[in-house]
Amino acid sequence: MADKLRSYPLVYRTTVGRLDRSGFALLPTFGHPHFTVLMPSLEAVDELAAAFGELLVNPYADERKEER
């Protein structure tokens, strides 16, 4: 039997539009809706974090507690 992929209780979420408005280029990866974010430099990490916004509760996370 296949194991379920691990899910995390807290996640960051954003939209393509928000990343685009923040100046990040996106490269389609695999099937829709997956993208790779292209960063102009490592110094852009703060801008990328800001584009992802607030940390959110993952409504799809497992109820079970996992060691990380």
C-alpha cells in the first residue's frame, strides 16, 4: 500500500498575479497549476517572502502529529 504524502499544518500561499506584480518571473513546471519561481538573485529572498504573505493554517493537513 502506498504511503500518503506528508502534509504540513502551516503553509504559505500566493497567486501567480501577486508574484508577477512583485517582479518575479514564473516558469511553468509539470502540469497546471505548478510553477517554478525564478529569482533574480539570492538577495531577493525577502521580496519573495513578502509576496507569499502570511503563514496560514493548512485545511488539508493531517490531524495526526508528526515528528519533524
